[in-house]
Amino acid sequence: MQTLRTPSDAKLRRYSGFLAHASLLLAVLIPGSVLFAWIDMPDEMVRRAGLPPDTQSALWQLAFGALIALSPACLLSAALHAARRCFLLFHRGVYLTVEVVCALRAFGGRVAMASFASVIVPPLLSLLLSIGNPPGSRALTFALSSSTLLGLLVGGTLWALAAVMARAVAMADEHAQFV
């Protein structure tokens, strides 16, 4: 039989406070770094889209490309804000409540959406950035990585854990009414 070790309440609160700060920092840095890369190195971003090096994209294409590339980063930022809400609740000693369930569900769902968006972005970018190329040199690229699949799995797992926690919260509320 396995025993469950739980950290002390003070340790969990400290760790949760640290994770809340880290989540906020990453929520700002991730979209900021994507935007900076598109502004500072547009040719590199075109190359990373899988297009030939001689592809010349217009400024409007690069601007729309940056917006498209920002979508997974913004979804991930929203996921990190939901995680931060969850960690702040833990930091205050709030563990099994509707608020925690909602934050965890939002975190999982948004991580999964960000991973799904990262599957859609490369084909959209390649089409957009190569639209001005002559016929025969336009491109359509696809990208699927293990990190994308892991993101979908982790997001789905967190969402499912939140659903289980929602049942536990409902059961705890029901039992509290009998006492």
C-alpha cells in the first residue's frame, strides 16, 4: 500500500507564491519574445516558416505573420494567467474550491488550445508569406512536434483533473450540508 506524502502548508504556500510570480513573468515574456523576433529578425522568421531563403515578403505580410504567430503565444499567456490564479489561491491556503477548479480547467483548456494553434500556424504562415512568390515557388508547410503533442496531452490531462476536482468539490459541499 502506498502512502501519500504531503508538503507542509507553509512549504506549499511558499512554493505556490514562487510559481505565481514565475507564471506572470512567463505570461509576459513569451508573447513579448515572439513579437520581438518578428520585429527584429523578420527574415529569420520567414526562414523558420519553412520558406525558401529568396522569399521576399511585403511589410503587410510580415505584420499579419506576426499576428498569426502570436496566437499560440497569447493563448499560452492566457493559460499562464489561469495558472497564476490557481497558484495565488494555493498561496492563500485555498485548495479544494470552485475557484481552484475553474482556474485549473482554464489552464488545461488554454494549454491544449495553444498546442492546437501551434499546429495550424505553420501552414497559415507559409501560405501568407509565400503568396507573392511566382507560381511554383509558393509553399505550404506543416509542423508537428513532440512538444505540441505533449502540450495537447498535458492540457487535456489538466482539464480532466479539474473535472475530477469539480466532482470532489461538489461531493464535499454535499457532505458539508449533512453535518
